[in-house]
Amino acid sequence: MLKKICLLSATLLLTTACTQETQNKIGRAVQNWTGIHGVLEVYAGNKLVKRFLNIDKLTTGVSTQGNEARPYRYGYGILDENMNMVADPNEKKVYFEFSDYSTSYIFYTYPE
């Protein structure tokens, strides 16, 4: 019991000593490991045109030479063809990517 309390205290101390940016990176690393059950909605103007369900994470493209970010994101999710917010048995997991410049999108966590 004492070991658990010491470990918890050390973790809290280290977390509060980190900058906000470092805390955000730690949080994203935990989310990448655990998944966040995300939903991606893509819009054309005001109209919803695509929805992807059960997304663990979105990844920013990186150049093959160096570590420069590219202006697109990609991931894997279930294409919600009938837009009912349910991963139906006939709907498949697909790879998707979209541009940061020209795509209107919303990514959020779907409450279970």
C-alpha cells in the first residue's frame, strides 16, 4: 500500500512539474495507446458527406526526408455509409486521408 502511495505521489509531482505542452504530449501518448473511440465527420459546405466511426487516432503526415509535417491527416475507421452513428455489420473498416487546407471536418470522441 505504501508503495502505491509513493508511486502516485511521484507521478503527481512529475506531472505538475511538467509544462502544459509536455502534459499534452503525455496525454496524447496515453490516448494513442488506449484509443479514444473517435468520430470524424467531413462536410461540404453545411452538408455532412462522410462519417467514420471507431477511430483510435488521426495521424499527421510526415515527410519522408526529415520530420516536417505534411498538410494532411490520415487514419483508419469504419465508414458509416448510412450515417446512423452505428457500425453496422455490413460497414467495413477503411483507410482515409484528408487535406488540412481544403477539408472541413470535425473530430470528436463519441460517448459510449
